[in-house]
Amino acid sequence: MEKIVEQTLLYDFYGELLNAHQKQIYEDAVLNDLTLSEIADEHGISRQGVHDLIKRVDKTLNGYESKLHLIEKFMTTKEKVHKINELSNDYIVSKNIDNIHTIQQLAEDILDTF
């Protein structure tokens, strides 16, 4: 996964667990694509301070994912729902009952995950 997409997903899932200062700096760097110098000037801290904070937040967010696996579960569920959609569309055309059995199994897998 591309780094910016990964950072955005991590922030979307776990950003609320950060304090306000961490959130603002991380949003400026990742979501608003500001440079370290621009962020440093805006917040009255050094470029190195901004860099260090972003690295710490990255580590923190990755730590949450390694413990909670919410993004992993989300992506797996999303793939299964996409497959269910494909199978149901195919069933409409083909009337292949095996599609319904596969859909039921995928739905059970999703329900068992949570």
C-alpha cells in the first residue's frame, strides 16, 4: 500500500486517540501536504521537532494497528462484500445456486469476524 494511503487509513481509524497537538501536526503533514518548514512556522516549533513528532505519531498509529487490526479487518470485510456483490450480480444473470451458497458462506465469515 502506498505510504500516504496507509498513513491516511491509520489516521482515519486511530486519529481520535491522538492529542490535539499531534492531530494538528499530523493532519498538516499528511492530509494537507504541508512541508516541515511550513508546519514548523505555523506552530512555532523547529523542523526537527515536526519531523520527530510525525515519526512518533506514525509509530503510535502503527502500534495501534498491530494490536487492534481494525484496518486489516476492514480491508478483509470490504473484499468479501465486493465478492458478495459480484456473486449476486452474477446470480441475477445465471441463476447459479452455487453463488447463493458462496454468498451465505461469505456473510457468515463476515459475521464471525465481529
